[in-house]
Amino acid sequence: MKISLAKIAKVVGGNFKGNSEKIITGVAPFNEASADHITFADNKKLLKIF
């Protein structure tokens, strides 16, 4: 899978800050994600940890 952040934001009706052309190649948990993965935080505690 390869998709840009702009496309992801459009599909989910969201927004983000940064490079909209950044290509994402996969999904991973916070502790396993690399620079080309997207992850999910369901609470603010996760954002403070990473």
C-alpha cells in the first residue's frame, strides 16, 4: 500500500500539519512504526509517550 497523507485526510474527512505529499506505506502500532507508517492514538497519553 502506498498513499499520500493528503489522500488519507480526504478519505477520512480529517486534516493534518506537515507535508501533504508524504507517502505512507503501512500501518503499525506506535512502538513499531517507522517514518513511513501511520498509527492511531485513541488518547492523549499515547501522544505524550511518543
